[in-house]
Amino acid sequence: METHSPVPDVQRFARHVARELPGVFTFLLDDRIDATNWRAEQAIRPSVVLRKVSGGNRTWRGAHTQQVLATLLRTSTQRHLDPLPILGDLLHQAKARASTALFTPT
């Protein structure tokens, strides 16, 4: 019967903790950093609700379209930009690229 020594596992875990520990409590030292991911979870909530209410995406293309639109709406809202000109600019392009409306100063 082969015996497995837990020492290497414990040492590996100890190295991992030593490497990550400084970042674990960063939120205590910097008030700009949240202790949880609550804000991020709330930011994606509308998209999750939409997917559940609509029965989900029926195709990968539909899922991709929903992702792009949700990203466009969320990013423009966070940057205090009107999403309609950005969407209009993207729809009029022959090839996908960043909308020039995104570079409008706020």
C-alpha cells in the first residue's frame, strides 16, 4: 500500500497563502476597494433577469448579440454617455470596430 505524505500539499498551500495574503485584506487599507463583488453582481443582474424571462438564448449568435448589447449599454451608462449614438454608429459600420462615439469627451 502506497502512503501519501501530506507535507508537500501543506507546503504548497502555505506558499499559496503567503503569496496571496497581502491582497486578501487590501480592502481594509484602501477605501476605494469593495470587500465583496456585490456591485459587479448587481451590474449583471438585468442581463440575467432578461435571459431568464425570455427563456434564454436559442442560438450562440443570439447569446453573443445579447452580450454585446448589454456591454454597450452598461459601459455607456458608466461613462455617462448616451448609448443611442454609439449603437447607431455601430449599426452603420461595414466592419466591426470601436465606435467613434465612445471617444466623445464626457
